[in-house]
Amino acid sequence: MSLIYFVRHGESIGNTQLKNLTPDENVLSETGVVQAKKLGAHLENVVFTHVFSSPYIRAISTTQHILSESKTLYSDDVIVVDSDIRERYLGIYEQKCTKELAHAFKSTGVDFDWTPEGGETKQEVELRLESFLQKVGNIVDTGSERNTILVVTHAALMIHLWCYLLERNEKYRLKNWKSDFLKVSKNANYFLLAVEKLEGAAQPREFEVKVAHDSEHLVSQKDAFSGLAKDKIKGPKSTITLAVGKNVAAFEERFQRLLSFQSKIIWSRVFLFSVVNLVGLYGLWVLIREKGREINFARFHQRYYLPLGIVLAFVAPTAIPWMFWDELITVALSVTFCNYVLSLHRSSLVNSAAYMWGNKPDDKSIQPAENCRTTAAIELFAALGMAYDLRTVGDNVVESRALRTGDGSRKIRIRNN
């Protein structure tokens, strides 16, 4: 069995400008170089017996960067530049914005038989694809050794290749193929196909899809935390925004542990994750405003906190990007867990900071310190009618305790007895 890696080149200047530049102008961007090197590092242990590249600079550069990261040393002439796997010529749409081409293509009803004016026909593309497949077939069928082939090409050509293999079922078979594989590959993504040697004139030749649209090598831990993985996260702003839940630890701690005030809003992760993830916030607000005093939020919290917390903190932020804007499930899950870790750090920081910074106006011997920001926030929500029944003690009690054991930071009013 031989293996074939079909790779789309890294990000090019034309990709960033959304323009079909000439092959000489359309070189790799800085991001494209990084992508190619990351793919090379991902495949560093793979020993390629044959290497093919499109003649365009962006493809050749991608190939060179992939091989430069390999643990195997390759000679300068190992790359076979093959014009059969160049990108399709687009006629009047060359050097124009890709949006114009996309609009024209959609107007045909997404017809792959459509030929741009002055451009290369589908049949012409398929002729050179067949020529290339014959070359690959000869490599696979010759000798007894297992071959590992690297093919660096272009997005549109890869789609034409899959369509051609699916349509010529008397000659080729695609095993493990799924309909959602037929989409544009992102930069530096790859397909891995396994192919067996043909014995005699047996037909058809079977290609088994082992990996499709693989891009996990492009997502680093730094990318997941920063949300700057431009080409790895399809909807970066949407995915990151959905994952960010504002965990107001001060309210949660005081409400759950100290019961120092009553709230018309469920000051817990249940409500806070709902704010981020649920579209129907207005209905929830009306319910709390009208029925808030009648609902036993403590019992509600004890009963539903765990299941709702799992759904709203992990399941929903992961599933929504994956289902609605074609995010990779691994990326969505990574961002969700990164947010969870950050939330834990944020909550822990509140408690840690309370022991390290602040004043101790009432008792200088205790560890916790007073932070005016939390008090000010609770008082603000009380003024807005969203918190009520704040538990307080008389000024005389507070001031007498401050005089006896405080650190002198509380201002004491002098009373005439």
C-alpha cells in the first residue's frame, strides 16, 4: 500500500487580498510560510519517496518549507514541478477580486461544468488530472516498496480531482468518501489517501480516504487562547465571543456562601452562561422581573446548576460554532476549555487578591481584606433595583469594632454622647 498526501499551498498574498494575482505575484504571505513550516513539523517523521509541486511559486515555496522541517534530508532536485497540477486558468477573472468569480459561479447554480470566458474548460482540467493520475499509478505499481508521495497543489484543482474520481467510477473508486469532503480546503490543509498496487489490468483503482481537510497541526495552544488563529478558526470573533462567559465571582461567592444580599437575577454561572449563549434573554428578563420574588433561586440553583452548567458552559459553546459556521470541532472544544480554564483562574484570582491586597478596617488580624470595587458593584445593582435586602449592621457596631481591632483605614465619625 502506498500513501499520497494532497496538500493545498499555504496562504498567499492573493488569499489575503482576495484577488486572483498572477502566478509570479502570488507568493506566500508571512502567515503562509508559518503554515507550511507547521505542516512540515507535523509531517517531520514522514519519509517521502516522491514529491510533486505545481509550477506556481506559492506551491513550490510551500513544498520547500515542508521538506525543510523534515527529519529526512532531501536533495535540491527532489521536487518534481508538474504543470498537470497547476491551478485552473480563470480567463477574464484572472487578476480580479475573488468575489466577482464567486458571484459568477453562484449565478450558474454552482455548476462545475461552467467555463469562465477565456478560461480553461473542465474537460481540459480533467485531461491533465488523468495524466497526473497515470504518473502516480505507475509509481505505485512499479517495484515492491511502499511509496509515500507528497503532492502540493491548489484548492480548485483538488475539488476538480475529487469530482473526477467520483464521476469516473468505472476507473476509480473513493473509499470512505463523505459528501461534506467536497468543499474548498483551507490553506496548508491536506488529504491523505491510501492506494493499493493494481495487479494486471484489474480495474478500478481504489483510493481510500484516511484523512480529509486535516488542519489540527495549524492550531497551537497560543492560537486557542488568543483567538488570533486567522486561518484555523473559521469564525474567530464568533467562536471566541460565544466561548467567553463573564463569571462574576464576587456576586457568586457572596450570594452562594454568605447570602449577604438577595437578587432578582440568578447570580450564578447558570444565569451568566445564559446571558452569553441564549438568544431569548429578553424573555428571561421579563420572567425574573415579574416572578423573581416568587422563585426559590437557591433551590433552583441546587437542582439545575450541574446539568445546565455542563450544557451551557461546554456543550453549547462547542456545538454551535461546529454546526452553524463550520468550525472544526477540535477548535471549538479547545476554545471552550481555554475559556473554562481562564474562568477558573479569574475566580481564583478574586479570592487570592482578597487575601493579598486591600484594607482591613475592622480587624487587622484576619486574612481577608476589603476591596471597595466589589462593594461598589453590589451597591450599583441595588440602586438599579436588581439587588435588595442587603445585609448590614449598625454603624455603632462597625465603628466600635474598627476602633478596637482595625488597621486605622476606616474613617470614624466622632459622635457626641
